[in-house]
Amino acid sequence: MTRITRDQLLARLRQEIPETTPWEVADWLRDGKEITLIDIREHEEWVQGHVPGARHVSRGFLELQIEMVQPDREAPIVLYCAGGVRSLLAAHNLQELGYTNVYSMAGGFSAWINAGFEFEEPRFLTPAQRERYARHLIMPDIGEAGQIKLLDSKVLLIGAGGLGSPAALYLAAAGVGTLGIVDFDRVDRTNLQRQILHSESEIGELKVESAIRRLHDLNSDIEIKGHPVALSSENALDILREYDIVLNGSDNFPTRYLVNDACHMLGIPLVDASIFMFEGQVTVYQPANPAKGIEGGPCYRCLYPDPPPPGEVPSCAEAGVFGVLPGIIGAIQAVEAIKLIVGIGEPLVGRLLMYDALDQSFRTLNVQRDPNCPLCGDNPTVTELIDYEQFCGLPPRS
């Protein structure tokens, strides 16, 4: 077998692997060229700074994770390391896997810095956080950058009941940095059949206090804010504006309309859900945001322009709810919130996911924005928050 030296190997690879320069990469990024830029250095190097827009996949995991980062073997990929040597070797290995458009950035990150280009110095996780969120960190779609987004995010839950309980538990476990909970109710024995945040020892306590204690016991690394008040047109905007995403788990129409309208006026995504006996549904109402390139979708009023007349809808206490059902629907709400925060997958914008527990079926209905919608339509008539009469067995406002 012919033996070659390190220098001979690198010389041969430079003939086989196309190299690009930091200036070319900077031009491609500035012009919006579709490239997958991958930093293959070790974590300790990455946290000291990296090229803006780069994905981090350390050299030891590149072949194992490349299909999750870029499954298209003809897509342009640029690899870089510290000095341009490891990226040559890595690019050669990707070619062996069938990737046909792989570049190595000559000079690596050192050349990028020396050329005077900007770089990002990311936040990084503590050792305890890296251990806690380890199963997220090894997923390329989340990774350390996605976990930091979760830790920096603020999510508000409307209600600490059937839907709010599983959603809050999973969001807290996932590391959402700030969780807010709006609920003025107290724990009742009838709640315990489905509201898994609470226990028998907490009967009579405010649900907000019970939830804060349970969630802090699950994850002391996050902040929990309690809002033990009834939402109204007077306080909704002030409470909701502190948060990035709202999850609605309320069980009455006035609150559903109020939260929908407030989220639209504030431009906050709303993960909305409802349950009835054995059935549940989930969707995402995403207001348009041209500055961020978000076209937006329908709102709750596109489906239901106005509340039904009082007495037409049976009360929640009368209709009943299958105890396991909110666990399924609330968990899906948590999934949608995490997708929105991290920026992965396709959120349920313009789609209504419906679930039937009796036959274990899911189906999805497409929902369009109504140009005649009184809130988000072309000529809106709802321009301020409205306090409707209470439904679902609750007394009207005084």
C-alpha cells in the first residue's frame, strides 16, 4: 500500500475539493444565495464566535447528522473549521456519501476574522443546562441555538386547568424561560380528574399558586409569573404584551374572543385549543407581520365572527370532558409553541387539527382568512377589546 504524507494528502484534497474564500461566502450570504453553511469545529470553539447564519455540527457527528441538516445531496454546502484543514477532510467524506456540491472555506474561521467580517458570539448553556437538555442538544433541528431560544422565550398560558396543565408541564420541562399563567380560579376536587398540575393537598388554593409550586419543582431554572385575575378589556393588553406567544386553554367564549382579539392587536401568535366530551381541536392564529416576512393567517373570528347567543351552548359542567383528552390536546399546544419559538416544522397556521378519542382519529381542515372578518379582514369593525356576556355557565359581568 502506498503511503502518503499529511501534506500530500492535503494537496490531493485541494485538487478534488472546491475551495471558496471568506469574501465569496460573505457575498453569498449578503445576496441571499441558498447555501447550507456548517461550522464543524468543536463546541468550545463555536461558543467563542462563529459566522452568522452557520449551523453547528461538530466534526465527529457530521456524517451521522448531515442528512438531518441537509438531505438534498445536490444542494450547495460550505464547511468551515478553524484553519481550513478539517473542513477539507470533512468535505471529502461528504463526497463519499454522495454530496456533489460541497465546498471548504479556505483559511476557516481564522481567515473570516482576519478579513474583518462580523461574527456572532452566542450565549452558551451552563453545564447543568447542557445535562438537562441533552436530548434536545443532539437534535440538529433544535441544538444549542434552539435551546437558547427556548430559554429566552416568554409564553403565556390562559388557564391552569385541563389544557393549561399538560401544556405548562411540557413547556417548563422543555426550558421555556418565562411562563406566565392567567387564572383566578381555585383548585376544586372535580378538577383532579384531568387537571394534572394540581393535587388533593391543594384543594381550595389558587390554581396559579399550585401551578407555580409544581412547575418550579419540575424546573427551577425558569421563571413562573402568576396572574390571578380575570381577563377583561381593561387588563388583557397589558398582560399579554409581555409575552412572545399565548396558549389559550380557556373554556368560555368571552375569554376566547378577548384573547384572540388582544393577540391580533398586539401581533402575538395564539395557539388556540378547545375540548368537548371526547373531541378536541388545535390551531395557530398567526397575525401578519410584514417586517418579519410573515404573511399571517386567519383568526378565531374568521371561523366564528360573533359569539353564539347565551344559552345556546351547554355549560362545561353539564357537557363533561373525557379526563385524558386535555392531556393529548394540551401537549399538542406545547408542540406548536415550541415549533414557533425554535422556528422548525410547519405550524398549524390556516389548519384546524381535529381529534376524536373514541375512534383515535385525527383530521385536518384548511381554514382561510376571511376578507370580511370583523377583526383581521380588509375593513375591520372590531378595533377595540369587547367584554361579552359570559357563557358556559358563568354569570354575566356586572
